[in-house]
Amino acid sequence: MVASARTAGLSAEALLQDLRTDRFGRAMRLLAETASTSDVAWEWLRSGGPEGGVVIAERQTRGRGRHGRAWASPRGGLWMSVAVRPEMEMASAGRLGVGLAIATAEAVRAEAGCDVGLKWPNDVVLGGRKLGGVLVETESDGGRVGAAVLSLGLNVNSDVGMLPEQVRREAVSLLGATGRRHRVERIAGRVLEGLEGLWPDVVGAGTALAERWRAWDVLHGREVSVDVGGETRRGRANGIDSEGALVLMIGGAAHRMAAGEVRSVRGAQR
């Protein structure tokens, strides 16, 4: 099922013609503009929409990031949300964002040839600047994830100069990094294919996710400061565990950071 198959700049046909998935993207809504793809995806889910339904917009007017922060979403980017009903414990919900982030990094490298990295918990980075980010929103059902929306914002062909001044200095787009335009539909398709390949481990043990994250991890081995509930923890980042939590080495002991905000980083960065 495809709704709004063609907008001014995106084509569902172009995405679907090469899409090799069974779960993700077989039902799709393509929009020229919306307030937030995640809001559309939630409405779809709550009205009985299909597992793996995908919403993509050319532009968002009220896109959001973590903690409700505004997310600038001009034309040229990939603004996508995936609606799921995963069979997993709420304690393991961190794997959802990990899976989407890894799928995004692999898609960008395959399509654009860029050496991107992942910065826990949700940033996709390139040359030390932010290329994109993932956001996971969940609803609990008796301690389990009853429903979730996995969202991705990626600066593909975006003009970074059009972004708000407060984020412009830290942002980068694939167009700016490579000097050429890229097929947004193909990147979206690769992300969905990658997520489907990772899905058994996302809803399973999570061990393979932690191993694959390490190949993209820009924090590994670096000294970081993490804000957790108003408290600052400082230590050496040592990857993530099978639940998607950051492992922080403090005084020789490993501490799990299931949530938090990395405020400062010391050491080499890709």
C-alpha cells in the first residue's frame, strides 16, 4: 500500500523498485510536507496501521529530536519514521535506536562512500560534525514495548546554510561533504534493508548489535563526560552493551549508562 506515491521531489516508485525487504517499507506514506513524520506514524499505528509502515516527508515544519528539541528539516534531507510493534522488553528498547543508527551508517557508506561514525546515543557524524540523528519513541505494555516509532533525520542534499544559526556550525550534509547530490530514495531503501537484516538481533539477544556498533563508534576509548539526570559522570567510553547502554569505565570499573547526554569528548575523532 502506497499513499501519495509521488511528491515534487520524491518518488515511492523509485524507492520501491529496488527495495529488498519483507517487513519494512511495504506500506508507505510519502508526503511533500508535514509537521512531523513521527506524529503521522503514531497516528497510523494507533489506527491499526501495518507493522513496518514507513512515513517519509520532503520537509518537516515541527520535526523533533531527543528531549523534545526542535529538529530543522528543510527539503533535500531524509526525514523518515518507521512504525513497529516489536516483541521485546522495555529494558531492551535501547536496541531500537542502535539498530537504526547502524543501518544508517552502513547505508551512507554504501551510497556515498563516506567514512561516517556513530556517537552514542543517537548521532550520525562525519568529520566531527553532525550528519543526522535517530529518535526512538515507545509505548509500554506491561513492561514490554507495545509499539514504537523509529525516526531518522539525515542531511543528504540539504543546504546547511539554510539551517538555524545555532546548529549550522556543527552540521554537515552529504552534498557538502562529497560535492555531489545523492538519491534520497536509495539511501532510504538501504536503511530499511539494513534495519531488516539487523531486526532479529534488535528483538533478540543484541550481542551482534554491540559488536557491529564498535566498527562505527567514535567514542570508543575516549574520555567523555556524560550528563545523567543532572549528574555528570566522567570516564572512558568502552562501547555499548547488548541492551544499547553506553559502557563507561570509571576507576577501572564498568558502569552502564542506559540514558544520558555526552557533553564533552577528549581524544582523536574520525
